[in-house]
Amino acid sequence: MSIGLSRRTVLAMIGSIPLAVGAKADERLVRVGLTAVVVRENLGFFDRWRRYLELRLDRPVRFVQRRSYREVMELLATGEIDFAWICGYPYVRRRDPEYLDLLAIPVFDGEPRYRSYVIVHRDSPYRSVGDLGGKVFAYSDPDSNSGYLVPRSMLTGLGIQPDAFFRLTFFTYNHAETVEAVARRVADGGAVDSYVWEYLKRNRQVPVDQTKVIGQSDEFGFPPLVARRSGDAELRRRMQNAVLGMREDVDGRALLAELALDGFVEPDDSLYDGIRNLEARMSGGRLR
Amino acid sequence: MMIVHPRYWKLGIKLPLTIIAAVAGVALTVGLAVIAQERSRIRQDLEEKALLVARGVSGIAYEAVLRNDYWSLFKALSSMTSSSGPGGVSNDAVAGMVLDVEGRVLAHLAPENHPLGLPLLGADPSQRQWLKDVMQSATSRVRTIHQDGREYVESVVPIQSNGSTVGVVVLRLSTQEIETRTAAAAVIVIGIVLVFGALGSGFGVYISRRMVRPLNDLADGMAALGKGDFTSIVPIRPRDHDEIGRLAETFNRMAGELAEKRQLEQQLAVSEKLVAVGRIAAGVAHEVNNPLAGMLNCLDTIRRYPDDPSLIPRYFPMIEKGLHRIRAIVQGLLIELKGDSAEIWGDGGCLEDVKDLVLVEIGTLPVQLHWRNQLGDSYCVNCGPMQQVVLNLVKNAIQACRDGGDVAFRAFSQDDQVVVEVEDNGPGIPLERLDKVFDPFYTNRPDGTGLGLWVTYRLVEKMAGIIEVESEPGQGCLFRVRIPGQALRRQRPTTEVA
């Protein structure tokens, strides 16, 4: 851990003062968008996290789920939601004007980074993504870094045109479901967020045992929590303090343990340069 | 153990068995009908379910097919056919698939065998024909098919929107469920059948026993009546006032009347006996009085002329004759009265002793005797009374044709009875006298006592036998005596000891 803890402790304490004094001062809902970067099926966890955040924000909190990144991004753009946990790829997309700010970055296995895994069924003979020609491949989301951008870049790195390589591709809009699609052999291969795959594995989710990893990408910045730039600055500060301070108290640590995360750290935009480069390379070759 | 023919079964068994069979038959028929109906209902259910689930998938498939959202298609198919899904048919779903119009797999419940995007496997021409049929069918349909020795229900539902078909949903459900659910239904139905059968049979047994018991009582009562036992009949108590009840009432009434009649008869017999005794007494008085009068007359004359010695040879024989006559009367009566003298049992041969006496009786009379005794030593008779009876009858017959004729004696066994027949061809007995021949002191012979046939009659009666007489004037007459075999048999052990 490179970032000092003492300062965050102070910040957390400061943040908790108005929480105690100005209770119920502002009853407006704080909406937080969730995407496929986390395993959203654990409703009990999000309820507990919601209550944790409500105590520290002194505002009611609601998690808002949408199927695709695009829908969550639109909610952010229109101000329907104040915060969101999104993938690095939509974050680095250029927006004019820019309306997003990084709020905090999760730390997974000691690093605020993750990879993309290419997975196949446990019993299948494929040993790399290059073996999957003419097969069925599952992407998670067209706006996903690990579930779309990275596997395609891996193919182009091998000199393969991704669009013509597979017989069929489909989107599951959920990394966990990509694992399921591969485990049930609907897809011969798939690309998933390493954090989600490991999370499922640690939580002994059954389908993950039916899959194996045959390819790993380089590390990229972990899907960040973002805030709407034009939102309430005070609320943003409190939210940042709340999530950064999670690893400082027992309840927060318990919630982090459930997420299989070490904690949240202060944002560092340079973490996402890797994705920016990838995007530039891929879109430079094809889209733009 | 030998099985007795049902014709000989008791009503107490036949009736309950019939009722049980009827109840079981009805219950079984109804049960089978219910099971058959249930089975067809279950099949209908299964077909509806197959159609419903396929329609459910088809309803959400259109968008997904257009967007190539194969994962959604698979999830819909999978969840609709999973046991926790709305269909709840996981174990029955033999196959489920979504095909595009070219017959390529868009989703399949067994993706490892039927990969996405490839034509559905099947080189079999019948399968190709099936695929063609499926593709051409623009309407939902469901049918039962057999393949590889298995039966299943197949539903085919097109994926359509605004008239354009983009694919079909095909779902096959195993008919195993029909068997298991039918079996479950059958278990319940059979259980009900057994319970109702047992209840009905129990009720039937109860009813039939209730019916048969008075019948048995009636049979016992009638058997007792047949034996002439009127006293030990217990009135039957019918429980119901049905036909059997009426029968029992009638029987009770009849038994009562018979008992009453028997009582009257007994009373009548007693009074008859008294009359007979009176008649005997009168007869004795009359018969004894005649010689007595003569004898007293003789004695009176002798006393009056004591010195006339010629009176003695004149009157003594008269007195003696009178005394003999009185002795004959008394002897006749004594035979009747010494009835309880010791019985001597012997076989039929003892009747031969009578033959000698009879021959003496015939003496010089022009009477021909035909003696035929066929009673072997296997029959035993009470010798004393039997000999007396035979002697009396034969003597009578000889007297009847003393002016010349034939007397036949026959003794034989018939139907376990000892039969003695004595026949003569004398003048016979006029019809108006026929019913008086057994009366005491009735005689048409000047020197007869009138006691011979009467004594014979009493002796036969004592041996529980019957005596009958057949006669036509001018044609002779026939006396026939029958002694029941039963009486003989009962007495036989005594004979053997003796």
C-alpha cells in the first residue's frame, strides 16, 4: 500500500462530523449506478453497503442497476445518477464536454489493477485465444475493457481480424454470465474481468469450476468509481471519504471482504493510460 | 384337500363371495375408468405444458433472434424448462431448442452436442423431413412422437412478429411423467378401491349372514319337524320383515299348529285307549259271563240233585268247557299284558320254529302250506313277539280256508325292513268288516275269542311296525307286517352279546 493511512483517517473523521450534526438535513436520494464490473447478484451485500453509505452520507442511497454500460453512462450524462462504478473503457472514452471525475479506485490483491482472462470450458482442448477460430465466443459488453476491448486487441496482436475470426459472438452484459455461458458450453470461449472470475472462484460459485483460464492480458486500471462533475461537491467529498474510509472501520472491512477487495484508494488518472492506448490502437485501426 | 364344486357351497359363503365379487368388480371398473381418464388428462396437461413453455420462449425470442442475443435465448429456454422456472419441467425436457429459418441452432438445451450457429445435426432423412416440416409450420402444434424407443410430446412454436417468421422453438417433453403420474393416480385409485371393496365386502358378509342365519334356523327346524320332533322347535326370530321374515313367521305358525295337532292326537290316543280298555272290560265281562252262567247253572242242578250220579258225566264236561273258554280269554289277555317280558333276539331262522306248530295246526285239514322264509341270519328279530305274530296270522289263514285252500307264508327284507306276508285264498273279509278285524273280541268264528288279531296288532305296534290287510270277498286275504329296520339295527348289539 503506497498511500498513507493517517490522512484518510482524519478525512474520515471530518466527514463524519456533519453526519452526526446535520442528520436528515437533506433527504434527496443519492443514486449510485452499478454495472457488470461487480457481481451484482448479491443483493444482501448491496443492501448492507447502502446502509453503510447512508450512515456516512446522511442521505438515503439507492443503487441503480442497468444491463449495459451504455445505459449507466447515459444515466450519468443526464444526471439521473450521481455516482457509478464503471469500467475503465467507458471512462477513458473522450466526452465533450467531460462530465466525469474519478472518485476512488478499488484495490484488488494489493493493486488497483486487474486483467482480462480468456476462459474456455475445463474439458475443452483450446490452449490460447488463437485456437478459438470458427467457434462461439462470449463478450460481456461492447463497452467493456476486459470483456471486449482486450480480447479483440489480443487477436489483432496475433494478426487476426476479430470480426471474422469467430463463428458467432454474443454479449452477456455480465462477466458472471460469461463464465456461465462458457461453463454450460453455450460459448466455446469468453473474455472476463479477472476480478470477477477470481471473486466467483473464491466464493466457490459452481460454474467457475467448469472453466479454465487460457489467456491473460496485461494489467489495466481497475474499474473505477466515478462522480458526475457537475454534481454536489460536498456530497462528492463525503462519498469519497466514505468509500476511502471503508478499510478503516470494522463494518467497512467486512463489506470489503465480501467484495474480495482490499479497499478503495484515491484516484490516479494515469492508471487508465493503458486502456487509452488500447482504445487508440483499436479505434485507430478500425473505428475512426 | 379337495375343492368342492361351488354348487355345494353354503349360502353363507356363496352370498358374501358374490357380493364381494360384485363390489370388487364395480370398484375395479370404476377405478380403471378413472385411471384411464386421469391418464388422458395428464397427457393433455403435458401437451399443454409443452405448448405453453414453447410459447413462453417464443414470446421473448423475437427480439433476441433479431439482435443475435443468443445468451438471452439460451437463458430463456433454460429458465423456462428448469424445474424452478414457470414450466417446471426440467426432468421431462428431453430437448429444447430455438432454430432459425435455415434450421441452424440459435439456442439448445444441450449446447455441447448442438453448437450454436451450426445446422441441427441429423443425417437421418426422417429427421431432415422433420426439420422441413418444422420450418414450414407457421402455426403452433403439438404431437406425440416415438424416437429411439422413447415416447415424447413435441411442441413446435414459430417465432413471429407481424407475420414474419424468424425461427421456431422446439420443445420435447418426456412422457415419463405420464407414467409416473398415472402410477401415482393408480396407487390412490387402487387404495380407494381396496378400502371400498373391503368395506363393501364386510357389509356384504354382514348382510348375507343376517339373511342366511334364519334360513339355517329354518332348515334345522324343518329337519326336526321331519323327524316328528315337535317339541324341541325353537321359534325363529326373523330380524327383518322381508320375504325371509315372512317365511320364518309362516314356519313358526306351521310348527305351532303341528305341535298343537300332535298334542290333540296324543289326547285322542289316550281317550281312545280308555275307550278300548272299556271295550275290553265289557268284552271280558260279556265273554266270561256266558260260560259262567252255564257253569253256575250246572252246579245249581248238581246241588239240587246230589244223588243223581248221571248228572256228573253230563255236566262236568260242560263246566270244564266253560273253564277252558275262560282260560283262553284270560291267556289272550295275558299275552297282551305281559308285554315287558324279557326279549329274546335271534336271526330270521327263529321263525322256522313256528312252522312245526303250524303243521300241527293244519293236521288233516285240506290246506296246502307254502312256506318261504328268506330272512337270512343277517337280520335279527325279537323272536317272541315275531313268532306269536306269525303263528297268529298263519293260524287265522288256516282257519279261513279250512274247507280247502292254500296258505302262503313269506318273510323277506325290503328297504331295511323285515316284511312278513301271510296270504290265503279263503272267502276273504267283506269291506265293511275290514276296519274291525283288529278290534278285540271281534270274531266271526263261533269258537273264536276275537283276541288273535287284536293281540297281533298290539305286538306289531310294540315293535314299532305296521300291519296292514288287503282283502276282497271271495279272493282271500293278505296280511302284511313291516318291522322297521332301524329298530332292528338298534337292537343288534344286544343280540351279539346274547
